[in-house]
Amino acid sequence: MEIESPPSTGKTRFKLWSELELHEFADKFVIKPVESPDQGFSIARSDGSFRKLDGEVNLKTASRTYTVYGVAGTIRLLAGTYVLVITSRKEVGTYLGYPVFRVMSMKFLPCNEGLRNLTNQQKKDEAYFQTLLRNVEETPGLYYSYETDITLNLQRRYKMADGWMSKPIWKQADPRFHAIYGVLLNGGLRFQTGQLKLNNLLSTLTLISRRCTRRLGTRMWRRGANLEGDTANFIETEQLLEYDGFKSSFLQVRGSIPLLWEQIVDLSYKPRLAVIEHQDTSMVVKRHFHDLLQRYGDTIAVDLTDQHGNESLLNLAFATEMEKLPDIRYVSFDFHQRCGNSNFDNLKLLYDEIAEDFEKHGYFLQTTQGELLEEQKGILRSNCIDCLDRTNVTQSYLARISLDQQLQRMCTLSQSEKTCIFTEDEDLEIFRNLWVDQGDEISLEYSGTNALKGDIVRYGKQTISGLIKDGMSALSRYYLNNFQDGARQASFFHNKSLDAIDLISGNYTVNGHSPSPFQLNKFESRTLFPVASALLIGGLTVTSITLNRAGQNAQSMISSVVCVGATAGMMALVKANGRQICSRPRLYSLRWPGETGTEGGGGGGGYLVATLTSGCGLDIIMLCLTATSCSGATWRFAYVAYYMLDFMGRGFDVVLGLLYL
């Protein structure tokens, strides 16, 4: 790090070294800046301690030397400390004139000589923790800057005191958005920029989305709010325009519905939404919106969830709580009912409803010399269930309206006679593509796939290719949510693990004196899923073979009926135990203090043993239902039969009827 005092301002400014040489020795790592090789520090491989270099180091004895582009942070596991360094980067644009880089690859340097002193179980745990760290190493899409803090929006930067901006970058950061590893790397930041030719003047449009780090997680395993009012998938999106000597900024936020609720995966395409009964629910909602009022001013809460069907319970609960907050304007807009699959111009109905308050909120506007012209006085908060697809479409629609308002204001101030709105198809295409790319990156973090309805933002309508793409993404989400999100896939770390999120973000602290979180004290998804898959595939295979022989004789007919029944029973049992089969996180509890009910919504870990004996015209089926005490539930045959009929859609009766014919 170096300290500069630009002649134009005379103010102290901190600048970080942008290129470093890392030298590996048997007992330490030595890191020196390329621009100033007389400075540097060492990291002891025994305990991960940092020491400033106070003398010459014989670099010729290093076993390996390579370039790194920053030290992002450290983490302590059972065997010792690991240091994270950036090994490759790519410049993707500028923010207020300062270069912004995207992390392309990272590496953890192990300082873990304590590994030899661990027990066998601790060694197994350390190996799993190291797997999570490797997931982080492969994480793409993290952004940072060496010269400015990118966690602060333009309006907040303006309001900061001069002394604040002269502090080191890691002391300037917004604590909600600063990095998982350290302030430099904003793990939840998405950055897109494009060049426009508005009225033949080169302009820059930048989109920055900052994800709050207080309730990180994957789509199905982080829903709603915590007791402090922090919500899952809470993101501040800033649309920044630099045009003809002006800078303008328009802010919107999104976030999960700030209630205590969950949607635990259970093999269903749309798992049941459950609102948690808690004595502090009203206080949670109040805390969330009080924070928004303090930070952004007047708030409009736009709820895009369905007012009928599976989402209606959550919609009603949210509306009921919002009636208790007279200072917040709540608008329920059933996106699916109003817009359907093609009537997206009906978003104008939403805008007409909020237009007066929306225009009062305004936007932030200043000259390039820093003179304040306009200030954004409020914020619009959007949400659907995931705060992804419907929210992306709605926010891009409102951002376009605000951008036209900003351009008209700029033209008025510059006394231009030209029309200051999007008049070129090329500019409009760039605007739309920026919002589509932004929506995809946000969705990749939270759900593991690109956003749905992207063609609506890009083309203004649903297309056949878009429908096919959305269908593929929906199937991918189903697979990721059910079989990878808990232990392997994550939203924040694209295609990584929720356990990795909890480990890196500090939700889970490694403690050698605590019991291992990975010891198997009951059946887990990684052991149940292969067994369930084998049973179903085997059952379907045997059933198809016996059905082909069903018409040969009475014995074949009976065998076919038995196989169909056994397969249907196994399918019903797999469905009934869906929550135990699906992947689930292991490092961090999903419960809220004071919550009633059982974790994951109950469901035992029972299993079905089917023995089929055939010979001499006699078919015997023995169904042995064995109960376990995973959740204190008692399994009964009638319960399995009920789920069998529900899962099969009463198809078993149809099969028997066809066999009879």
C-alpha cells in the first residue's frame, strides 16, 4: 500500500499495490510489491502470522516464485491458517474513473503444520473444509478496485465527510456490502458497463448490484429474514449515467419478503411455503423497514407475488404485517395475473399506481465538478418469491423510466434542443443487455442458473427460444435445489456450496473443541439418494419387463401387478422422505431462536423393505415397514398409501384397469 497526495486536491489518498511477487520458502511465504521491491512482508507457514520485512531476504533459495494481484484475507481451520491470494484478474471497466477488476482465479496458501496433531475425525473434517476452500478458489465474478471503494453508491459518497474518503479503502466500506474475505473483494457485487452514443455524445452507463452479506445463502436454504431484520438476497442496484458533464445515479433495492418463512426442498417442483409462527415477527418487519427509512428515505414496497395459489399465504401474511407500518407504502401487484405470459406492457399499470411517489423520490444528479443538483429522496423495494425473475423485469422497466427522466433533466440544464431519450436502437439494446446480464449474474449467485424471463427484458416480449431456455433453467434449478444446494452448490459462490458460504462468511466458526458437524448420526442425503435412485430404477426396470410378459399367463399377470404395486410403494416412500433425500447444509442451523416446530418441517427417516418371492405359480409379497426416530414421527402403512396415491396421481388405479382389460 502506498499513500498519495494528488496536487489537484492536496488530500491524502491511499492506493493499494496492484502487482506482487510471491516467493515460497520451506518455512514462510514472502510477498513483495513489484513497484517497490524494498518493501514487503512474510507469512509464517507454521501459524500464518504476518511480519513486515526488516532486512534482506535471499530470494534465490525460494522453491517457487510467481505473481499475485492481492492478498484477500485469511481463515483459520482446525490445522492452522490459510491465506487467500488473487492469482489472475481482468479489468472490466471503471467506476467514477477508477479501474475495476474481476477476479479470474484465486489460491489458498496453507499454513497448517498443526495437521499432524489432529485426530482422525478432525483430519476428515479438515479435508472437507479444504474442499470448501477449493470451491472458493474456483469462484468467478468477484470484483474489486485498488483505488476506490465500490461498496458506496454515488449519493452516499457525496454525503461522506472529506476526512472519511481519505481513510484507507477498507475503512470506507459499507459494512452491509463489504467483502467476505476482506473489504477489497466485494463478494456480492455485480458490475456491468456499456458505452452509449446519446445525441452523438459518448456516455457511460454502469450497473452495480451490491449484495448484503448479512444473510447469504442459496435459493431454498436462505429465505425470508433473520431476527435482526436482514433478508436473504437483499441487493442494492445502482444505475449510474455519465453524460455531457453530468453524473446521475438511480437506486433500487430488492430482498426476500421480511417475514420468518421457509421453503424446504422435498423433491417437489415447488416445495410448500411455510410461514413460521414467531412472537417477534412484527418486530422483524419493523426493523427491516426502519433500516430502509434510515438509509434511503421514503420507501415503497412493491410485492410481485401471486395473490392466489401457493404464494397467497405469504402474500397475505406480508400484507397483514405492512398494515402495521403506516410510514411505508405497500403495493401488491400480482405479476402473473396482470402480465401473464405476454402482456408485459401491463407493468404500466404498476407505474401508474406509484408514479406520483416514484417521481417524488427522484434520482441523484451532480456535475462532474461535484456540484449537487438533485438528490434521491426515497427508494423502491421490489420482491417476488426469489427476488430474481419477476423482480428483474420490474426493476429494468422502472430503471428505463428513471433514465429518460434523468436525460430530460440533463438536456434542460445544458440548454440542449435535442430529444434526450433513447432514440437509437443500438443504445436501447445496450441498456437491455446490461440489465439481462445483471439479472443473470444475480440469479447465478442465488439459484445456480441464469434468470428466467430474460427475453422480456431484452426484446420486450416472450419468445419461443426464451421459453425453451427458461424451461431448461427451471429444470436445472430443480436439480440444483434438491441435490446440490445444501452441500455442494451455492448462490454466492456460483456452483459452490452453501457450507462454503457459511464457512467463509463467518456464519460458522471452526472450533476444534466442538463436535464434528460431519459425523453421521443418522441417514443423510448423500447416503439415501443413491439407495433411493437404485430402488426406483430397479423397480421400474423389473416392472417394464413383467408388463411385457403380462399377457402370457396368470402367473405373469400376478407378477406384473405385484411389481407395479411394489414400485408405486417405493416411489411413494421416496416422495414421503423427500426432505431426507435432498441435499441439505450441515454447518449452520436453519432455525430461528424461539421458533416452534421441528427442523426441516419434520418427516421421519423410515425405509421400506420389499421382498418378492416367485415360484411354482405362487407369488408372495412381504412389505416390512420399519420406523425410525429421526423426527419422532411414526410411520404407518396408510400414510404411505396416501402419499402413493397423491404422487402417482391415482395412476396406480389406471394401471390396474389397463391390466384388467
